[in-house]
Amino acid sequence: MKNQRRATLIGLVAIVLWSSIVGLIRGVSESLGATGGAAMMYSVASVLLLFTVGFPRVREFPRRYLVWGSLLFVSYELCLALSIGYANSSRQAIEVGMVNYLWPAFTILAAILFNKQ
């Protein structure tokens, strides 16, 4: 039961952190600029990830998965951070955040449209 509570707590913390990302990016970008803020945020996140999870065993993952997954993830995160950082107003940053959260709907739509059965 202890592991189940811990997993639930980690899940709740993940939801809180994910839901606050737009405000965090906007606040950091106002202080450090769009590119400096994104670089600082992801650098700190990488260090925290290494301390909490440790170094990953990269050789255990398929090379194709690592290349495409890394390329797409970094592209997505940079586009999100820079679009929020370069927003002209807080309202525009919130609009970017709302568009960002449409990706699950677009993923389902693409799965339906491009399903080859």
C-alpha cells in the first residue's frame, strides 16, 4: 500500500507541475529573456533529474527511438518555451498555453485519420 500512495503522490505532483509550466516559463522569461529563461529552466531540470533518477542506461534503448524521441521532445519544448517567452502580453502567453494543451485531441484525431487497418 505504501508504494501505491507514493505513486499517487508523484502523479499529483506531476499534474501540479505540468499545469504550472506556462506561468513558470512566462515568469522566468520576463527576468532572463526567452532563450536564457528556457536554457536556465531546462538546465536546472536536467540537474534535478540526474540527482533524483540518476544516469539513464542509454545503451538499453533502441537508437532510432532515442534519435527521434530526443529530436521531437527538444523541438516541442523549445517551441513551447520560446513561444511563451516571446509572447507580447500575459494574455497571449495564456493563449499559447491553451493551444499547447490541444495536443492530446490532435493525437487522437491523427490516430483516427491515419489508422491503416
